[in-house]
Amino acid sequence: MMDMKKLGHQTMEFYKTAFDNAYDALMLYQEQMQRLGSMYWGQMVNLPEEAKKDLTEWMTVYKKNCVELKKMVDDNFKGLETSLA
């Protein structure tokens, strides 16, 4: 029978890997949409520059918050790993 600590550690590693892969895929998608959006907004002559600036700022803040979320989740996984050790 498998040791419960080892099983808990393997389960935690599975969830961490699943989260990392999903996060990386979502960030790749977000970067592509940001590029497309920037090209689209850049070609809109009737969109005020203030709106373009606000959209760019919004994307920057969104990406910053995603990075903070990733750090928070990684820190929590580290804490869980420490408690399972």
C-alpha cells in the first residue's frame, strides 16, 4: 500500500502541474489577443487616443494581476509542500 504522504505529495504535484499548464496556456492566449486588439485599435481612426490608452493600460493591469495570482498560487503550493514534508 502506498504511503499517504507520498500519495499526498504526488496529488499536489499533479494539481500544481495542471495549474501551471492551464496558466501558461491562458497567458499565451491573452498575449495573442492583446496583439490582435492592439492592431485592431491601432487601425480604428474614430477611436479616441484616450480610449486606446485606457485599453492598453487595462491590458497591462490585467497581466500584472495574472502574474500576482500565479505568485500567490505558487506560494500556497510551496506551503502545502512544506506541510506534506
